[in-house]
Amino acid sequence: MAKPKTPDNNELIAENRRARFNYAIEETFEAGIVLVGTEVKSLRIGQANIAESYAAIENQELMLINANIPIYAPASQFNHLPTRPRKLLVKRREISKLWNATQRKGRTIVPLKMYFNDTGKVKLLIGIAKGKDAQDKREGVKKRDWQRDKARLMREKG
């Protein structure tokens, strides 16, 4: 079975679907990620979880915290730690923009998608996000339900 493709024809590894429900995404950035060989092999077979992860700026570097890339079994003793912090590669001005955004109240940096780009490199789509309250979440569900019902009515009525 072929792996799913993102809209710009990239091979999707993992997606944080809850992020768009729990957060209002204000701006997105594409970041490279520093990995070791066994992590890339594990990603090639489609194993990763970024649902519980977040990005933080530590020592003027952007780090991906708590992303789970399971161990690659054939590598035995040369494996990596599954949830180790991983450095994200973005430009210095983007780091300062992210730093300024997170200093405002209620903003955080969340990973949205992890994918292989056209050249085979692992990329991470991160976003500056503001947490939604319960009212906003209910409005989102209501709007999505209405769009689904509207599409169903249009199909039935022609």
C-alpha cells in the first residue's frame, strides 16, 4: 500500500491531527530535523508519533521534545533513544520570530506534520499556536457538522 501524500506531493510520516482541534494555528514554518541513521530507518517504515510532542527554544536552538520514534529492531545495540530531544534546523531570524511569539501569553510551538520532502529529507511542519477554549472547540465541531450536512444535502438534491 502506498503511503499518503501531503498536498505538495511529499510522503507523510506522522500527523498531529489533534493540534488543529486544540489550538488555533497562527503561522507555520518548515524545519529540518537532526536524526541518526536508525531513526531515519524507523521513519522509512512509517513509525513515528508526534501527537504528544512540542517544540521549545533551549540555548538559542529549537528543539523537538517528546517526539516518539521507536527503535529500529535490526540495529540491535546501535539504536537510539525513542524520545530523545531532537534539534530542529531553522534560520536564526525564524528562531527569533518563534521566541518573540512564545513570549506572548498562551502561545506555543506545536509540530503539525512530519514528512519526507522531494529530495528524501525528513521535514517537520511546525506552527505557532494559541490554545482554544471549550467554546471555540464546540463552534469548530458545529461548523464541521454543518459543512458535512450541507454537502450531503447538495448530493441528494442534485
